[in-house]
Amino acid sequence: MPHTLKDVLPVTARVNDAGHLEVGGCDTCDLAAEFGTPLYVFDEATFRTRARELRGAFPEASLYFAAKACPALAVLQLAAAEGLGVDVASAGEMHAALAARVPPARMTLHGNNKADADIVRAVAVGLGRIAVDNFDDIDRVAAAAAEAGRRQAILLRVTPGVEAHTHTHIQTGQADSKFGLSIEAGLAMSGVERADAYDTLDLVGIHAHIGSNIFSYDPFGKTVEILFDFLADVEKVLGLTVEEVNLGGGLGIPYVAGDFPIRLDLLAKLIAETAEQEAARHAIPVPRLAFEPGRFLVGNAMVTLYSVGVVKEIPGMRTYVSVDGGMSDNIRPALYQARYAALLANKALEEPGRTVTVAGMHCESGDILVRDVGLPASVRRGDVLAVPATGAYGYSMASNYNRQPRSAVVLVRDGAAHTIVRRESLEDLLRLESPLP
Ligand code: LLP
């Protein structure tokens, strides 16, 4: 069934007696007044619910949270508390996950151009997996492991040649990609051979991430088929059995009413059946599966609150409702033409009465958050506008464009709000700078 606005909002969202949007037991209008706007509101219960749904769908799999979607320390701690590992894709994310006390053994380091120092640190702290992305990585991880006097478990990132039906900027499975070693072009097989030649490397698995915000099942089934064909080839050609297949992340989520994202139970069934069938067909053991979604876990856990400022009606054309944030706190509409819902948190029971376009405060015409959305006809300065489903790649891709201080993140739980990332001040904006010498 297509989703409704309720599915887009956090699981604890409701309209309270005052007619206000409530999340995590907190009145969002009170949150806006107390913490200021723009404000990211993160609902702990939604994250925990999604983590448990994931575990329920894949009881035997290794599950990781892709930190890049929302790498706040408290969120990484929540991931660990829910028994998830963490996938990190940079020195900064690795640093944050270590600071959050995620056990290093439950972390995977990704990246198509890892710095030497990051590889050395990953080996030194005992990262559970390093996903080698190219031949360079294989040689450098092997050298770092030799230097540290230990063996390092690696995954070989491959590109299966699957085109996921999503925005081209977030497709990654096709052969012509900066990520991974192409199976089709023979690079993946050479990679296995090269890794196997090093005593200091333990090739525990292969990894493929075909894209992000995927709304259909078939690319995942197709990926399993291609990866298992490859595993069978590896076994035939090199006599090696690979134990783990990491299918990356990529699960789509509902952003607006009417979205029709993947059902986790159906996806799990398809993957399990395809894996069984392909393993049997090739007479190879069924490898352990691993997943590392980001968006699925955090996307619907957050709403962003803004204050409405200027309302400008261009007769016969369009009404712009401008808010106090925009592309600095959510670049996704500008970058991917991403669609979002919007509602007035202080008038949550009022029916939509006019169609408006929600614009940000930045100096760009492209700084539009939501195009053509129905809001109460009474929309005016001072209203609190809530944009749901901003938990993935909102905070993590925030910028200081126009010297906009980055917004605070508050975590809500059982009627209490906790600042997990404080708002930047104007002083913070200049903290790294020196005057003209
Ligand atoms: N694993 C790997 C290796 C990845 O590259 C990614 C995302 C994930 C897991 C998590 O994917 P997810 O489950 O969140 O789809 N900024 C874009 C998304 C870029 C995703 C990059 N890699 C956006 O805002 O849509």
C-alpha cells in the first residue's frame, strides 16, 4: 500500500490536545521556542524501531549502520546499543564512531581513496573489516597489517554491473563507477587473487553497494545472482570459499504521502530465496549476509523545524513561504530534486487550504525546500513549519553557506528533549580564522 503522511513521520508523532505536532512526547512548538530554529528533532524510538525491524527481517545477518547518513555521536551510540555495527567512510567518521565507543571489531572502513594514515589507524585500532576498493588498497592494507604484525580482515568491494533505479548521483553499482572493482571487467577476480597472495590479509567477504534510496526489489535480487556467480567463479578458478556477502545499504524510505518504498519482509524473503537458490545452483555454501543501511534507520526518525518568515504571493503564479533555513541544513532538494512533505506544527489539525512553495533563506533561486505543498490557508510569519524525513543526509550534509550557523540536533525520548549537537554560534563560525596578517 502507498504510504500516508503518518508513515513519513517518526513513529511517536501525533497531534496533541493543543493541535500541535508532538514527537517523542515533546510538543514541537515548545521545542522550537526553547531551542530555536532551524532545529533537527531526532526521535530515538523511531531509530530503535527500525533497528529492530531490520534485525527481525534478517535475524542471521551482520547488520551495520552507515554512519554517513547521520554521524552524530549519540546516534552512533544508539546504533551500538541496538547491537548494530557501524560502517565508516572517512577518518572523521571513524573518529566519531571510536569516540562513541562503538567496538572497533564491529566497524567497517570504506572509501575509494583512503589516506595511508586512515588505513594505518584502522589496522592499529583493530577494525573488524576494511573494505578494499582497488588494488592500491589491497597493497596498502597488507603493508599496514605487516607493519602492525597482524592479519587484517578485508572485504573486496566489487561493482556488479547493476543499475539501481534511483537518482544518477547516488547510483553506484554500474561498472563505470569510481567505486570498487568491476566483476564484468575482470578486475574483481584479479583483486581476489591479489588479496589472497598476502599472508597478512584475510579475505572474509565481498561487498557491493548498488545505490541509495532504491524503491524496487529486482536490483537487489539481481545483485545476489551476480555476486553468487562471482563467488562460484572464485571457487572454481582459485579454490577459495568466501564466507560473507555484504549487500551494502540502499533501502528507500517514504518521504511524501503516496511513496511506495520497499517492504522489508518481502525484500528479506527475496534475498534469502535467491541466495538459497543460487548457492544450490552453483553447489557452494550459502555465505553469511551483511547489510549496512543508513537512510532506512535514521531517515524517518527526524523532522526539521523552521520558523516561517516572509510569505510572498505572486498573483496568479505562486506563493513563496520563506523559512529560516534551507539548503544549508538540507541540500537534498537542490542536489537530487528530492521531494519532502511539510506541515505547520502549530496548526496540525488545520486542513491544507492553499498550495505554496517553501523556500530557504539562502541567496540562490535553487534554494527551494518543498515545491507545491498544501498548507493551511492561514500560514503566516511565526508559524512553525515541520519537514519530516530529514534524518538521513540532512545534518550530515549541512554546510555553513552564507555563514549560516549549523542547526542544533535535539534527541527526543519520553517527553524530554536532549541537545545532542549544539547550535553553532556566530563566534563558532570564525573559530578557525585569523585576521589578515
Ligand atoms: N554502504 C555504502 C558503501 C555506501 O556508500 C552507502 C551510501 C551506504 C552503505 C548507505 O546507503 P543508504 O542505506 O543510506 O542508502 N547523500 C545521498 C546518499 C548518498 C549515499 C552514499 N552511500 C542522499 O542524500 O540521498
